Amino acid sequence: MSSRTGGEVRHGVDLKSGISIDADEVRLNCNLARSYVTFLVAEDDR
């Protein structure tokens, strides 16, 4: 995403600062991405 500070923003947090995320947050993001892709593919097929 882009921002006035040059992009690389995740939920309002600057990723350049080296913030680590735990396995549960990674799993959540992967599941959300998979859900969005599945929805978009289904919509395209429809």
C-alpha cells in the first residue's frame, strides 16, 4: 500500500522498522488471502 511516508504500510504500521509478526498473525493473513482469491476465482467462473 502507498502512503505519504513512502509506502510499505501494514495496518498503519511502517514495515521498515522491522516489526515481527507471530505465527497466528501469519496464518490469519494467509487464510484471508486464500479466502479473497477463492472468492475472486468463483466470481470469475460465475
